[in-house]
Amino acid sequence: MHEYTSTARVWGLSCPGFPEEVSRARRWTRDILRGSPLAEDAELIVSELSANAILHTASGQAYGSFHLAVAVSAQVVALSVTDDGGAGTAPKVEHRNQDAEHGRGLGMVSAIAHRVVVHESDQGHTVTAELYADVRRGGHLC
């Protein structure tokens, strides 16, 4: 294969910022990854990132939305959720008590994913979580 070619496939979904759209995003992700050993983790990550967008940004306000992208290759599944902005700070991992009702979601995503990146722009934030097909949790190669 030529070094500049890619076999990655990318899907995109835009959702209104309603709480019931989180389950739609989760089902959509599950359908794309049907049969993949990474499907359950991906579904959980999408659910958490979508819910965070609705709860903590302008995505959950009137006329708000969030946008989901799923990129799949033989080596990685990348899940990106972009919000409508409006949050005072960028998403970050918070170390909370186990009994806390909020603030543990991105930490959970970071524990499941092999890599999490937050990109900030004038329009909002994009959180991308990557799951590697050939690496076990903790960064060990199979």
C-alpha cells in the first residue's frame, strides 16, 4: 500500500441538543461498529461526551446541537463530539469523589480510551477519544 493512502472510513451525525439525542448517538455508533470488539467502549464514550455537550454547553440550549464523528481504520476508532461552545472553560478531567453526582464523566472516558484530546475553537470544543485496536489498556501492545 502506498504510504499516503488510507483505508479509514468516517461517518458524521448532527443532533439537536435534546437529552433523548444521546441515545440516538449511542445507537448510531453501535450500528457503525457492529461486530467490533471496541463497540461497547465506543458506545459508552459517545454517550458520555454527548451528554456532557448537552449539559455543560450551549448545545443544550434552545436551537443548540452537537456533532459526532466516528472514524474507523484497522488500527483505531476515533470518536469526536463537538459542542456549540458557551462553556466558561474547556472540558477537563476532574478528580471527584465516587459519590459525586457530576464531574466524573471525562475521567471515565480517559480511563476507557487510549488517548483523549480536547480541541478548543471559537465555535466550541471538540473532544476526541481514541480506541486502539492493537493495544491493550495501559498502552501495552498485543
